[in-house]
Amino acid sequence: MNNIINDMRDKARQLLAEGKVDVVIGYEKGSLPLKATPFFAHSPAEVDSLIWDETCENNLATYVAKTPGKKAIVAKGCDSRALAVLLQENQLVRDDLYIIGVSCAGVIDQRKIVAEVGEILEAGINDGKISVKGMAGDKEYLFAEVKDATCQTCRYPNPVLEDVHLGETIAVSQEAPAFADVIALEEKSAGERQDYFKEQMSKCIRCYACRNACPLCYCQECFVDCNSPRWLTGGVNRAENLFFQAGRVLHLAGRCVDCGACTRACPQGVDIRALNRKMTKDVYTMYNHEAGISEDGKPALNEYTTSDPEQFLVKE
Amino acid sequence: MKISKEKFGQAFDALVADYKVIAPVSDGSGIAFTEVKSFSDVKQDYLNSKLPPKAFFFPQHEKLMSYKKEGKDVTVKSELKVENTILFGIRPCDAKGMLLLDKVFKNDQYTDPYYYERREKAVIIGLGCTKIAPTCFCSSFEISPAGSEGSDLFLIDLGDSYEVEVVTEKGKALADRLALAELTADEQALVDKIKSAETPSKIDVSNTTSKLDKMFNSPYWDTLQEKCLGCNVCSFSCPTCHCFDISEEVCKNEGTRVRTWDACMAPLFTLHGSGHNPRDNKKARWRQRLMHKFNYFVHNNGSMSCVGCGRCIKSCPVNMDIRQVVDGANKAELVVE
Amino acid sequence: MQQNPYLPITMKLVKNLVETEDRLINTFTLEFMNKQDEENFKYMPGQFAELSAYGHGEAPFGIATSPTEPGILKFSVAKVGCVSNALHLMEEGTMVGVRGPMGNYYPIEQFKGKNVVIIGGGFAFTTLRSLAKYMLDDKHRGDYGDITVIYGARNPGLLLYKEELAEWENNPNINLVTTIDRPAEGWTKHVGFIPSITEQIAPSSVDTYAVVCGPPAMIKFTLPVLEKLNFPPERIYTSLEMRMKCGLGICGRCNIGTEYVCKDGPVFSMAQLKELPNEY
Ligand SMILES: Cc1cc2nc3c(=O)[nH]c(=O)nc-3n(C[C@H](O)[C@H](O)[C@H](O)COP(=O)(O)OP(=O)(O)OC[C@H]3O[C@@H](n4cnc5c(N)ncnc54)[C@H](O)[C@@H]3O)c2cc1C
Ligand code: SF4
Ligand code: SF4
Ligand code: SF4
Ligand code: SF4
Ligand code: SF4
Ligand code: FES
């Protein structure tokens, strides 16, 4: 880790000093234990705040299109996949972008820890072990025990797109994507599934943190904000909330890179991922498509050919 | 004065007949203020709720009125509904937050009947904090973790009993239904100790307002907000944020006019019909957030509109920490204009 | 008991008049349904109201009538979105909701004994019409000195209240100057932008108040002209627009610094605006 951090700072320093970029988007230590926070370094003097570890949970690709000028970005596997989709959709200019790739073994799911030890007072990460002092007790975890659910099924820990790679790459064993979580949900009865989503959706407060944290939710005017026509009301209830999430997941079909940023951003702990994963599985089985695994190609639903089997779609 | 928890529980259960009683409940993913029917449903050992209790006076989504159109005619009906309510277990920061919201919903010209009539019919039973979270910083605002300001009746947990402080007339009316006893000397000492506690985390706000007077054009705002996502988390979780939207929900020829929480962090908040937007960038919006809480509100209402509850710090998806933001403003160099 | 300020009164749309050639602005005449409503709705020039188009929503519009015109209220509304479109499509006889009057008004008490120059551009002329009409009323005309109105639009078809303007042309109690941006067939009056016409007319600033309303660009270029003519900022007034919802200073939407435009405005003097952040 330390080597990666040093290399990252050196690279950032060099890019800024040589004027290759105006800003380096990475992470710095946050104000709370086990929290990193997105960081924008504008000058070589600032680069020593950059860090890299298991707390770097935000998807920085969210910021890229909104940040003017030439920028470098620290990208994990999932961040790089989001960048790839953004490039496929012509949202970014590749020449304005310098990707500092890092392989990622996963990020920590804070909620799991807080649920057990209460508010975290102090924490340290050492050699794959996380020791936590909480208001309700102390505990030491193995990283694997508190790894975020997204990272447990991640097949792309190494950036798919990068201008430089820092540190080692991570060997990937899985051949095809595993959807055990989705299958488990699918196997439940319709009633059970309904109950599950009812419970999840009743927690949502429509703060739109999920949408805003998502690198691929970049619409100028989101359907939830549109007032003519008004697609959904401001009502904060299960039905309206589900309509919002269902709309969002449909808009992300074949585009969602399963980075988990939306779920982690949610202050209410809504299981947004359950919907996204189902869509990801369906897109994979129907189109054999995984979003953002290379710079070329198009999201599954943005592309058609005249040889598509559904002939009604294409007028010859 | 004090009352045993057992006796308090009995009195509490009796109150349920006359009042809608709201209390902290564990909902699986945290603490929520919810209507309860029995003291046994109340979570007694908790830090604070995920969302602020303001929603009982100012719901996130509320009908203001309904209407029915018939041809060219229309009939309009108010949807104001008020119940006698007790809010139990309100923390000192949130109780103070309510006093601040009072100033908003009754200004020099208007009184908001939806908020106010509910507020007047509600009794606040405050509960002092004996455990303090790392994100709590209410002591920065002269709020004590065991202070009774804003409560009608104020309790401190002494283990098997509550110390009871009658703060207002409304509180007295409730206290009359409780069999109160005198504190022992030991208990008094414990109360004094709890009352003298401060939050370990504290920010210096002594000069923040006057500093901000001169900071509208400061470069501080340029980089401060870069990581902010412009979501509604910080405002929705804040006990003192009061911004709302008014919209219409229509079904054929009937409809309701509703208000819903809104926030200055949303780009559309200030977008004019003409397309012009006076706060069309995140920088202007974060400046508004900080200015409103630590400057404009002080000029208009005589105090800051942050009570140090720490909810925005805990819930922000990018770890924007208002303590650091204020600290940064305190330290920012002033540009000579 | 104070009335519920969120509940509109019901008024009847008696006239829906296409006001401009581009058909983007209509003037609505609303009639009070009873004396009580009218008495409760005591307003002054410069105030606004929230109009409800039921089924669509509510939006703020300046009151174009003057309190000296009993029984009715008029609003001139540009078609820009949800509510304004719905209003434009409304048939005469439809009931609409009205909340108000809201906000402060032009300082007509201070204007007493002084000359007043009214400068308006485009469809922001609504509350200026109210002001002029109020001062021209027989009961009030004696209170004021010279009244000058400089009013411009892009072309003649876009001027509001054409009949009234024609009447003011020949009214010795008011000095009306109308202008359009570019020459047009049949137009014999001034041609040019409002700032330069103001400079040409050069109203004296002695004992005079100026009231300026219009698009931001027009205001921006007119202010320096007034300054050159020695109008002090305390004697220049304008009316601001912000996105509004409650109109009561509660929903937190329309502030400029410490001031809520709905409740503390919309009328501000330039001296006041200089003290506020430049965020409108
Ligand atoms: C004090 C005051 C006086 C005024 N006087 C007048 C007057 O006399 N005459 C006049 O014509 N106007 C006046 N206005 C302006 C008038 O209030 C606006 O034009 C009006 O509110 C527009 O409302 P609308 O519902 O028609 O448009 P909206 O539908 O609210 O908005 C119009 C445009 O903005 C966009 N928009 C708005 N809100 C949203 C949203 N939530 N999400 C996405 N897009 C959005 C829409 O896409 C649309 O293109 C005044 C304003 C104020 C504050
Ligand atoms: S929907 Fe969620 S998981 Fe998918 S790309 Fe967006 S933030 Fe990542
Ligand atoms: S982040 Fe969570 S609470 Fe907020 S809108 Fe998304 S799902 Fe709802
Ligand atoms: S919660 Fe955080 S990211 Fe969201 S608006 Fe507030 S500061 Fe920005
Ligand atoms: S600004 Fe944050 S800390 Fe302050 S009262 Fe609001 S939510 Fe609590
Ligand atoms: S203006 Fe912003 S900070 Fe102030 S109350 Fe409204 S949402 Fe909160
Ligand atoms: S419109 Fe609500 S505060 Fe001004």
C-alpha cells in the first residue's frame, strides 16, 4: 500500500508540475475513522494528502465529466469501467483524461462494523486486519469479513482502462459472472420478494444520493425532476419510491457497472443493489453483455444491427 | 425530582389513550421516531435517530389542501389535521432545533398553521444524553448534552429511574400525572455530573458569523465543495433545515396541493421559469448552505441554525464534515476587494 | 384567527386576452366572487399574488391592476412552463385560485411631492402599470409631481396595454415615451434601447425617484445612465424576481443573503441591493 501511495503522489506531482493536468482526483483521509473522502489536488503542494486503501469507497468517475479542464483520476476496477461507459457514451474526452489505475481488493462495508460495535471511535488497518474501537465494544476483523458485498462478486478488480498502473495486479479466478445473490432472490416466492422490496422501499427518503453518487446517472434533467410531464410525485411512500428506483434501474440497464456506489451512498441502507444486480444478470443472460469492460463497444441497449432477430425493431 | 422507570412506564402507557405518542424505536437499520402504543416498544438506550424528529411538525410530504373541479367551478378544502402529541426521548440538540424551526414557521409577517398548530398541541419530553457520539458537537452552540432547553419535560436516565425536570407549563401538566419523589444525594451528584458533561468534539463559532459577513466573494468556496454530490442527505437529515417545495398531485378532476422537503443543494431549487438560475453552480449552493446556517439565520433570528447533532456528518456519502467546513471558514484568508 | 396563508381564494377568470403579437403573453382579468374577499385583498402597486391553475400548480405574478380599479385583478403572464401554459389555455369563466397580496410595494408615500420616472422593458411592465395607474388616479394625482414613463419592447407588437398607452399619449398628466429596439413599419416614436433613450430624454434627477423594471440586461445598462443623471441609489427602485413557492418567507427558496424576496421584497432600492450579495 505504502508504495502505491508514494507512487500515486509522485505521479500526481509530476502530472501537475508538468502542466499535463489541472487537477488530480483521488482520495484523502476523511474526518471519521475508516472513511476516505474524495480529494481534488490542484497543485503539486497538495498531492501529499493523497491516500489509497480499503476505505476508498467512492466512485470518482462521478466527478470527471463535471470537472472542467484536464484531469487525472485515481481509478479502481469499477471506476475504470464507469469511465469506459462514459467514453462509449461520448460523455468524456479521452485526451482530457489521465487514468491512474490501481487494483482493488475491495472496500470495507462500514455498516457491518457499526451494526456490531456501534459508532466507531477509532480504527486501524494493519496487514489485512481491521481493529475497531466502537462505542459498544472493540473488535478485530479480517478484511474478508467486512468486505463490501459488491466487492465480493467483483470480476474486474484491475482497471480495464488506464494510462499508468500502480502496484500489482490482482489475479481473477472466476470465469463467468456469479449471480448467486440474484438467484437466491429469484427463487423466493413472489410474495416474499414483494415483502422484501416493500420493506426496502419504505426506508427510502428520496434524497437522491444514490442517483448523484452514480457515475452513470448524468442526465441534465432526471425524470424525477421533470415537471412537465410529471412522472412521479414528491410523495415519499413505497409505491413512489419503487417507481423511482425501478425507473433508475431501467435507465441503467446494460450500463450499470455494479460499483456499489449508490448503495453505499444511501443513508437509509436501502438495498438498491438487489434491483441493479437483477438487471445486470438479465442483460448478461440476454445479450451476453457486461457494461464497461472495454473502451470500445456500446452499452447493450444503445446498439442494434439490422440482423437483430426482432425484425420489427428495424425497418429494412 | 425523580420517578422509577417502572412507574414512568405505567404513566406512559396511560398517556397513549389521550395522546399520539412518538418515541424512539429500533427499526432494524437504526433508530426512528415512530408512534408507539406501549413503553415496552421504546428503545431506551440509543444515541439519536437517523432522521430528525422535525417530521412530526413538518412532514416530508404533507397535504396542504385538496380541490375538486367541476366544469369551470372548483371547491377547495384545507387538509390541516392536528392531534395531541407527545414526543418522548427528544435529545437536547433536536429540542433546540425545534425552537429554531419555530422562528422560521412564524416570522415577522406570517404564521404557518400546519407547523404551528401541531407544535402547539405537542409536548416534548426530552431525554439527556449520557453517551456522546464522536460526531456530536452540540456544546459548540451552548447546548448541553443534558440541557433541558426546548423540552417541556426533561428526563435524565439514572439507571432504574429518571430524574425529572419540569421546564414549561405544558410539562407541568404532564408531570402532574407522574408520582414524583425526591432525589437522594448520590443521585443528585450523578445528575450534576451528567449535566456538566460536554461533547468532546467542539468547534469554535465565536467569530464565524462576522467572518462570513466578509466572505461572500472568498475563494474559499471554489474548492470547498468540489466533492459534494448535491444530494439532499445533509438537509433532510438536519433538524433545522426547513426548505420545501409545493406541488400538485392530480387525479382526473381532483387533486391535492402538497409540500415536500426540498433543499438548497439541488440545482433546480432556484431555477427560474425563464431558465435563469441565480445559484447555478455547486459553489454558490454550498455557500448558501453555510451562509444560511451560520450567517443569514443569525442576522434574521439571533442564533445559528446548526445544533451540532452530527447527522449530516454521519450520513454524507462523501464525508463532507460541517465541522471542518466551519473551521476552514474561520481560518480562511480574507481577500481585499 | 389569522387566515391560513396557504389557502387561495377563488376568483373568476372573466377575460383571457392575448396581449402581444407573438401570443406569448396574455392578460387575465379576474373578478372577486364577493365583497369580503375583495376587502381582505387590500394591495398596493408592486405587490404580487400566487395564481393557482388547479390541476397544474401555483406561480407568482405581479398584480397589474391598481387598487383604484375595484372588483378585479389583472395579471399579464408570459407562457414559460407548467402553470403559465395552463393559464393561457384557460376558458373564460373558469375559477382560479389567488393567494395574496404578497410582498412589499413601491414606496408611494416617499414619492409624495416628488417627480417619478418609471422605466420599464418588455413584459416586466405589469406592476409599473399598476404604479402609474395609481398615481394617475384623480384622488392621488395631486400628491405627485411630474410623472414620466419610459417604456420599450423589441417591437411594437410586444408592447403591453396598447389601448392604455394610446390614452396616456394624450394625457397631460403623464409624459409617456415609448420605444422599440429596431425601426418598424408605421412606428413613428422612439427607436433604440431603453438605456440610450433614457439618456436622450435625460429626466432631471432633482426631487425625482426612478423605478426600473425589466430584463436583467436592460437594468444593468440603465443603472449607469441613471447614475450619470445623478440619481442617488436611495432614489432608484426596482422589483426582483426569484423562483418562489410559499411567498411567505418560509420555504427558504427566494433569499438573497438575509432577505427573502417574497416577503422582504420584491421591491428594493438600489441602495439596499448594494448591501446584499450579488446573487439574483
Ligand atoms: C414577484 C414575482 C413577480 C412575477 N411577475 C410576473 C408577471 O407579472 N408576469 C409573468 O409572466 N411572470 C412573472 N413572474 C415570473 C413567473 O413567476 C414565472 O414565469 C412562473 O413561475 C413560471 O411558472 P410556470 O409554472 O409556468 O413554469 P415552470 O413550469 O415552473 O418552469 C418553466 C421552465 O422552467 C423549467 N423548470 C421549472 N421548474 C422545474 C423543475 N422542478 N424541474 C425541471 N424543470 C423545471 C421548466 O422546464 C420550464 O421550462 C414573476 C415572478 C416573481 C417572483
Ligand atoms: S447504479 Fe449503482 S452500482 Fe450501478 S453504476 Fe450506478 S452507482 Fe454503480
Ligand atoms: S440514497 Fe437511499 S434514501 Fe436516498 S433516494 Fe437513494 S435509495 Fe432513497
Ligand atoms: S450530504 Fe454531502 S454530498 Fe450530499 S449535498 Fe450534503 S454535503 Fe453534498
Ligand atoms: S448542519 Fe448537520 S450537525 Fe448541524 S444541525 Fe444540521 S444535521 Fe446537525
Ligand atoms: S437554505 Fe439550505 S441550509 Fe438553509 S434551511 Fe434551506 S436547505 Fe437548509
Ligand atoms: S417563496 Fe418561500 S421563502 Fe420566498
